[in-house]
Amino acid sequence: MTVATAPAPPATSTTPSGSSRRGVLRWLLPLGPAIVLLALFLAGPILWSVYVAFTNETLTGSASVDSDFVGLANFTRLFDDPNFINSFVLTFVFVIGSAVIGQNTLGLIIALLQRGRGRMTRSVVNGVVIAAWVVPEVVAAACWFSFLAEEGTLNSVLGISQEWLYTAPMLAVILANVWRGTAFSMLVYSAALSEVPKDLVEAAAVDGAGPGRRLLHITLPLIRRSIMANLMLITLQTLASFGLIYALTGGGPGTASQTTPLYMYEQAFRYFEIGYGSAIALVMLVIGALFSLIYLRLIKVEDA
């Protein structure tokens, strides 16, 4: 007696590479429009700016129609330009004073002072600090102009006659940027401090550690990653700051507060030298990348 057996199903030839390829396509197809838009409106202008930095492109004249490739001529001119060196030094002072020292330190102090406070107190403080952050840069500049002008509030309170925007323009723009940007650091540190175990801090207090020692040996080491991340973000933001300084001092008097973004704008859109301005922008991009690498390296060192 013979038993009939069903024929075996035909073997399907599905290779791992074919399935993985279909998986990649399944992920990429929904992202296709976004990738096209990013390539068109983000990568495209960046690549065009990099190319223009090596040409003598201008907004007017013959070079606006028929520009020539000049190689490293713009960069050679850049590092021989005393005005660029001055703007670079002022940018460094502005970033250190406003971001690294001002916003970072003040944001940490406000976040520390709010620990253990009531909900109403924290809401009022957060509202006041964040209000300065959300106002437009032009409005913030107008507020500080009315505060620091010769007939402004500060001179009325001090009973003196001093034109702060002319005698100390860099100090004025640093204070204005600290006032406006501290909210971001405060929010970062408030979130980081909420993750610090309270029982660990209380145990250190029971063992006799004072507030300073608890801060240095417990709180700061536990939030060091947030510190480095905050420093990186506010440094990059401050490095590219333009609107507040332009509206408050215009880079003046003379070039006393002309940071590199303002100098780049002047060369590209006031003197119409797009190639030279793009070279300045490319140098700023490299400087921002170096700052990021330094902070990321410090984070890895801390982790090690």
C-alpha cells in the first residue's frame, strides 16, 4: 500500500542582502521628501558658499556675472586683514564673557537657588528669566539701549552722565546677551539638577560636608555631561550672534564691537564682496566645529 505525499513547496530564493535592501528602502521612502528638501535648501546653499569662498564673486560689477576661481586668495587676504583679526579677538572675548562665563555661570546659579523652593517662587523666576529669552533680539536691543543710553535708566539711578554704548560697547553687548540667553542654561541645569539623588546630598550633609563641598564633589561631577553639552550649545549660538549686536551698537563705535559675523555681513552685503564674505563664513564654520570637537573630547575624558 502506497501513501501519497504532498509535494514539497518550492524553495524561495530570498537572500539576506535582498531583504536588507528592501528594509532600507522601506525606511528611506517616507523620508524621501524631507531628504530632498534638506539637500535643496540646506546642503545646496552650504556647498555653494564653500565654492564661492574660492572665487572673486561679487554682488555688482563684472565679477557678479563672470567670477573667477582664485584659490586661497581670499583666505590669504583674510589672515592679513587687521580688521578681521580685530573682529576675531572681539568674537573670542564676546563668547568667553557672554557664553562661557556669563550665561553658563548665571544659569547654574539660578538653577541652584531654585532647588527646594516653592512652586510659586520657581514659576515666577522661570517666567521672568524666560521672558527675556523669548523676546526678539531687536526688542532686547531696544531695552538695553534705553537702559544704557546717556539719558537712560542706569545713569538716572547712578546720578551720572555716561554714554556706556560708546565707552564700553563690548561690555554692553556682553551684558545684553547674558540677560537674554541665560534662560537656556537655567533650563538645562534645572533639568540636570532634578536628576541628582537627594539622599546622596543629604548623606554628605550629615557627614559634615558644607554647601561648597557638596557642590564641588557631588553636584557638579554628577551633572558634568550637562555642563559640557550646555557649554557647546551656547558657545555655538553666541559665536553666530548677529542681530542683538547689530541692533544695539552696529559694531561701533568704529569697530569697537564689530564681531566676526558683523564683519562678514559688512564685507558681503555692504561692500558686495560675496567671495570674501563667504571665506569669512567658512572660517567661522571651522572655528565652530573646533569648539564642538573640544567639548566632545572633554566629555569623553570625563567619562574615561
